[in-house]
Amino acid sequence: MDTSVGTYTAKLTDGPLEGKTIRKEFLASGDPQPRIEIPVESGRKRYLYTRAAGVEFASEDSGSDRLSAVNYRYLQAVFD
């Protein structure tokens, strides 16, 4: 898997941010993040999403595939 770009699209498939996408960085291992926390504007609440099964690959002219998008499912709201 080519992760030289360093980012991928996290697609939020349900919950309060359903249909939104955000850019995330790959882990040092080259894998997508297993969980992501998204802060809400107030700063006292965050939405927790976990990685789902859906992934997308973008083919490049060189013939190699690189991971370009990963689906995430809503887990819970976290309050500070």
C-alpha cells in the first residue's frame, strides 16, 4: 500500500456528522487510524468514530493502488 501522500479521507457514515468527510493522517505504520475524535465547536464535546469495513483505493498511472478513503461509524459523544 503506497502511503507517501500521508493522508486519506475519513468518511463518516452515520451519527451526528453523517455524510461528512475529513482528511486524516496515516499512522506511522501506514495504516489508517482505528478511531478518530472530532471536536465540536463548543470545545467541551467530541464525537468518537471507529473504523468500519469500507475502504476505497485510488489507482495511479503507475498501476499501484493506494488507500484513499476509509469508512467510520459513530460510537459516542465524549464530554469533558
